[in-house]
Amino acid sequence: MTNSNATNRELVYATEIEYLAELLKQVLEDNNINVFIFNRQDSSYRFGDIEVYVNSENLEKAKLICSEFENNTKIE
């Protein structure tokens, strides 16, 4: 049996910095968007990304929020 919720997730953000993914998760949840975080970083060497996914029905709203989030969290 296939879980339809698992198949309609869309990637909206990826970062190597864990706290940025967690901050974005909170912002999206504050806007009533369900968030799924997948940590694909290697546990020993810390390379790879932490990916933030949302359900496809919230994709457009999430993209707008992510764009604003990225503009406000520039790390140099």
C-alpha cells in the first residue's frame, strides 16, 4: 500500500546549516504548512544537506516564504 502523503512532498529548501532548516521549519509551521525535514548529512564528516519538504498543495505559499526567509538570513 502506498502512502499518498509521502509521494506528494516537494523540496523547498536545502542547507548545510541545521539551525537554518529548523528556523525555516518553524516559520512554515507558523503559517500552517506541514513540514518534513530530512537530514542527509554524513554524521562523521558533516557534508551533505538538510532538506526541507512540504506537501505539494502548499508548495507555492512555501516557496514565497522560503524566498523571503533566504533574503533575510544571508550568511557570508
